[in-house]
Amino acid sequence: MSKSHAANRDPASIATLVSYADVDFSAHRMSDARNGYLQVLAAYPHNAHALHRMGLVCAYLNEMAEASVYLERALQAAPTSAELWEHAGLVAALKGEYAEAEAFYRHALHIAGSTATLHRNLADCLRQSGRLAEAKEHYEKAISIEPNLHYAILAVARISSELGETVNSASYLLRAWMLAPGSLRDGLDLITALVQAGREDEVNDVVELLSKRYANDAEALRFISGTLNENHRYADGLRLARRGLSIDLDNHFLFYNAARALWMCGRTRECFPYAMEAARLWPDNDGKSVQYFVSCVQLALGDFFEGWKRHKIFYTYQSIANHLVRPEFPEWNGEQVAGSRFLYVLHQGFGDQIQFLRFAEWLHQQGATVDVLVDPPLAGVAASMTGVRTVYCYPSVPNGPYEYWSYMLRIPEYMNLRISMLPIAMPYIAATQERHEHWRTYIEATAARTACAKKRRVGFVWQGSPNTANDRFRSISLETLRPLFDLPSITWFSVQKGNGEEGSTVLADEFDVHTLGPLIEDFSDTLAILETLDLLITVDSSTAHLAGAAGLPVWVFQPAYSEWRWLVNRTDSPWYPSMRLFPQRELGQWDTVIEEVREALLEMSAEEVHADR
């Protein structure tokens, strides 16, 4: 009997027609299935099965409005069908109607009780609505019913990551990976999660599996090496970038990944050819970051001519330009400045601004009348400079008039700066007499020279801003510094300011340590304190620049990663003649450096103390 000629209301014929339509539906012949179900509904308009299937056929054909109508009619015909309520929820979710979808799913759960698919679908809906914690709860319920539900396990992992639950995210990602090592993205996410959770040992197995699976896929190796670099696994990142380059020597990302790994390991000279090749291969309209990176490598290697010329690309970053002031009068491009009024615009971190303040002196020496624009905490020290007429502070920008203005990083190129020209001016900042006397009196009352004529006064800073890139490698824990604090004949003064400034107070019961951070208002206070001390020992921080700019003795813990301003293989700095660098041999390993500083302190303690400090 032909489907199209079934008797209108003969139950047997209708059953046969439904059977044919179901076969077409299962085979995804949706046009044929639609015709069959419509014939059924012509005879039996309230047939719940035909209405249900018509809703699904319309959803399959992306006819969502019609799908909703048919499912609504089906629910009127069979209101106790949990499957119908669930499918109505799926269609509502596909339409972006998440509140309605949630109501449908919850009603289905009320009828059928917990099922893995219902909890999973409800979780999907909640996740789309941004209700991550609730979504996670229902995914976990689905997993409790079906422990190997890979989709839900992966979803919990990703939601946990979004919620900042790094340990939970790592556990679920690893669980999903053990069930079925998935896509490249899953592997990369797992590496990141394990590193963030502190489960470094388990990373090795994932890296090994990925490196074998994608051993001949240069593009995959690009992503793997990049992820390893982002997670500070530089040795593996370098190894896999080089493997990728053995397959594809035209892949600019792989050259860049290799260069970044070498840079972070302090292997600057090895880094340079990789960086240059990345810059050569990178598309012209998308290579700003690599060009800036190359400039940093060139500067670190002492090539100031090429480095500063390329460094100006920094100001073409839209994200940078959007946050910088741009005065309306002419920008300086290297013209003669004698007799001109010049606004020198400083920016970036406090340390950068202190380092580049010296060029205000150079501009003054060339005959310009110089005003500077700095962040408010630096106003006092900037005002101490003999070559500066007026100090202005963000967010105020002076109206002028000025003949020229310039950002700080543009000055070196146009003045044709060479290493031999440094330090330009020294010292170029000083504390006011009033603050100097205030802090000299305070320090003398705390650690009087007369009480112990050979007692040294040493300041220390153990961490920089946590918002700075690579701060995890430059900051040092107080516990790591303990071998220094028990040295005899030294009184220690913490000049740590800002984040964690009171952390050193716990040392006072055990060592001769005084915490000054809470008493410090700005850099002028810090500078006045440093002028009363014999030495500052610090991580690479703004306080290091402050002491160096004032010509005061400062020892700097230098992490192993490359840093353009400190150049390569030096323990001194042409920028700051009073500075001594103590570099790491291996990234993250401070023990040897601490021992070297301890030995240097013992040597210093044997020398005569200067009574004028």
C-alpha cells in the first residue's frame, strides 16, 4: 500500500503511514518524513507522536518558529511526556530563549527525575545564560549519572577555569584527557590548567604525547610551543619550536616562539637571529609586536642605533596610543631645540620614567626650556632636577605654548644615543633638604652610628608590581632573603612600598629589621631615606632606578631573562654608575645569587663606614 494513498482514518493505515514516516525521519529524509507526518495529522490532528516528530523535522530544517508551534501542540496532547518537554527546551535554546528553555528542562526533570541528558542540556542552557556556577552543578549531576560523559567533564573543566578554580579545572581536564585524548586545543588547555594548578610533573606526559602526535605538523607545533612559552616552560617551548622549524622554515610564529624562549632564558645572542628571521617573515601589516621585540633584543646587545630606530614602533600600538596624551603643538622629530620651549612627556612605569628623566637634562644642555609631565608620585623628584623648569602631573596637560613636545622613548633615536654617551647626567635627582633632615633624624634615632660605629644601614626591596610582566621571576620571597638578614653589623630597612609593604614586620622579632613602607608617602620620601643609608639591595624595581639616578649605591637582583636596559653579560650599568648587578644563572633560581650578595656584604662590612650617612 502506498503511503500517499492511505485511508484517511483507518488506524492500521495510519500506523503504517507513521511507520514509513519514522523510517524517513531516521534516515534524515526530512522532506519525505514531513509529508508522511502531515498526512497523519490531516487524519488525526492531535496525534502526539506526529506533532512531536513534525517539531523535530522543522528544527532540523531550521524552521524554528514552526518547530515551537508543533511542539506546543504535542505538549497539549501529551503533557506528561518528559521527552517532549526536553525537546521543547532544546528548540527554545536554539532560538536563544534560555529562560523558556530552562523552564522546559526543569519541568522534564520534575516528570522524569534525574537523567544525564536532562542535566547536561539544562547545564548548557544555564551556561549560555552566564550562570556558570549553576551550570557547573548540573554538569556534575550529569557526570554522577554517567561518569564517562566526556562532554560534561570537559564543560566542568572550562567553567572551573572561568571561575578561577584552577585545581578543579586541571582535575577535570585531566579526567577528560584520560578518557579520550582529544583535540589539540584540549591538550593545550590541559597544559595551562596543570601549570596553574602547580602540577608541573604531570605536564611532561601531556607534552610528550602532543609532541609525538604532532611531530610532523609544523602549525600544531607552533601552537604547542607558544602555549609552553606562555606557561613558562621555555626549554620545551624552544625544543618544539625548533622541531617545527625543521619542517617549515617559513613559519614566522615558530621563529618568534624560539626567540621568546631564548630571550626568557637569558640567551640573548642566540635569540637574535631567530628574532630577525621572525621579523623578516612576518606580514608587514601584522608585525608590530615582533618588530618591537627585535628592538629590545638589539638594545640589549648594545646596538643602540638600530634598536632605538626600531623601538619607536611602540607608539603605533593602538592599545598604547589610546592611553597616552597627545599635545596639540608640534611633536619633536630631532630639530634643533636651542631657545625652544619643550614639553617632555614621560609615561609607562615609575622606573621607566625615572630612568628617562635624565634626558630632560640633555634637552636643557641643548638650550631648551624644559617642562616635564610625570605621574604624581614622581613630581617631587622631578622637581629636584636643575634642568627642569616646571613639573606637571597627569591627568593635567599644560596648554603651553611650546615649540615642541616628545614622548620619552623618542628622545634616544633623535639624539643619536650611544652607550658611550651614558649616563648623560649623574646624579640628576636629589631629595629636598627638609625631607633629608627629617629622615636622617629618624634613621639616626633608629640605628645610631654612635651605638655601633661599624653598623651598616642597608635598605631592601623584595618585590615589584605584581601587574608587571614577568614579575613572578623578578620578585623574591622574604624567606629566600633570610640568609642576608642574619649577617652581623647590618641594620636593615625595608623601603618596600605598596603591595605587601608590611610583610617585613614579621622579621623584626628575629632580625634587626625595620619596616618603613607604611611611613613613606611618595618617591621623595624614599629618596631621602636612601640618602641616609649605606646601600640599597633590591629586585629590578623603580626603587633601583631611584637610587641609581641619585648616584647612590644600589645592588640589583637581576633575573636570568633578558632585559634591554641592563644589556648582556654585565655586572655594572652604564645608565647608573653606582649600580651593581647580581644576575641569575638560571631562571627562577636565586640561591647562588643570594650567596654572592651575602659574600659581597661581608666584604663591605669589613670596610670603613662613612660617617656622613
